[in-house]
Amino acid sequence: MEYASNADDGTRIAYTVVGSGPPLLMVHGSFLTHTIWRTFGYVKALRGSRQLILIDSRGHGRSEKPHTPDAYAMGNIVGDLTAVLDAVGAPTVDYLGYSFGARAGLALTAAAPERVRSLAVGGGSHGAQAGAFDRLFFPGCADVLEQRGMDGFLQAWNSHRMFPIDAGTRAVFSANDALAMAAYIRACDADPGLSDAALQRFTQPSLFYVGSEDGTRLDDTQAAAALVPNSELHLIRGFDHATTMAASEEVLGVLQRFWDN
């Protein structure tokens, strides 16, 4: 991994570059790292035709992990992305992001449209998301992270689930810094998001995709796609928010058709 520093607050962001071709910035979702793109086959499928810029978002993976909510303001996230692009020497990129990575991509496009050649985002939202993590995990999840750490969080989450947490998910989540994740959640709760007018000003070719069973993001994705001029919307049939990333064959098929147009 290499590192780029955000010019505004000095936070170091870990990234790696693989493959060759037109640059593609890939940004993962909450509580995960850049390795999720490898796990589900995206890197293997794309590295032969793309220069893949894979990052660990601040608070995640090998990037620095501030413990204050202000550090996770969306302006800082956008600064992280542009710092990585500058370090790589990529003035403009195609963008691919899922969940929080989709939200970050929308914010980057609004703030620095000259850096984004095309936009492909899945399972994201541009609006305010107060309480989203409480709905996704359980009420008061940030408090539990602060008071009981990641083990306590996983224990509480397990008690709210219909099925036990699988070993793979438990391992990925256990690697996180509990205080950083609590700060991250509080920042996401406070983020007002983008206005509808901001999305209406997008001029990039844009693709939105979402699982047909994604109860947390289906409506949000459809609403965002309706605002962006000439955008495409694709439903990944039979998948929800947690499993759409794993539907790589379906998602890659949609992406390739989008990029080939």
C-alpha cells in the first residue's frame, strides 16, 4: 500500500494501484476495505483493461483512523479522494463506488466535477441519512462501539439478527477500530447530504445500480437516478444491500455495457 495525505487535515489515506488502462477509482462501503473488490472478483475482471485505484477510506483498513466525528465530514472524504488522485497523477477518472463509496462518489462529482469522467454508483443515497446505521445494525450502535468496543458491538448486533453473524463478516468487522467507527457513524448521521439541484447539474455519464431487494437503498437510488440527467438505472434482481457486492457477475455485466457505450 502507498499513502496520500489530505492537504486540509493531514490524514494519511492508504491506496494501491493495479492493472493498466484508463484509470478507475474504486471506493468501498462502510466497515470494509479495498480488499472487498478482490474478494468478489472485480479486480481480477477489470485489471486487464483498467488502471484500478483502490483505496481504504479514512477510518478503515490501513488508512489513518481519527476518533472525532468532525474528521469524517464529507468535505474531508472528498479531500481524501482528490489527494489520492493527485498522488497517482490522475487528473480525471472513471468512478465506481458502493454504499458509502457511492455517497462519496456523488459528493466528489458535485465538488470537483472535472475529476470525474463517468460515475457508476451502487446502493447509495445523496440525502440525509440520520439513523441509517441504527436501522442497519441496531439502535444505539455508536454508543455500544464507544462503550463496549467491537466485540460488544458484534455481540449486540448478533442478538438483533435473524441469523448469526457468519465467520467471514465477523473477521472483517473485528479488524475495525471501534472508536473510529463510532465517530464515522456520528458523522454520517450529521451529514445533510447533497441537494436535488446538485445532482441535476451533473453532466457526466452516470449509472446507478441497486439490489431489487435492498430495502435500505432501493428508493434512494431510484430517486437519485431520476435527478441526474440522462443517467441509467439498473436493478440487480434478487439481491439486497449486503449481497449486491457479491453479485459481481451481474454487476460487472451492467458496468461493462455502460463503459462500452
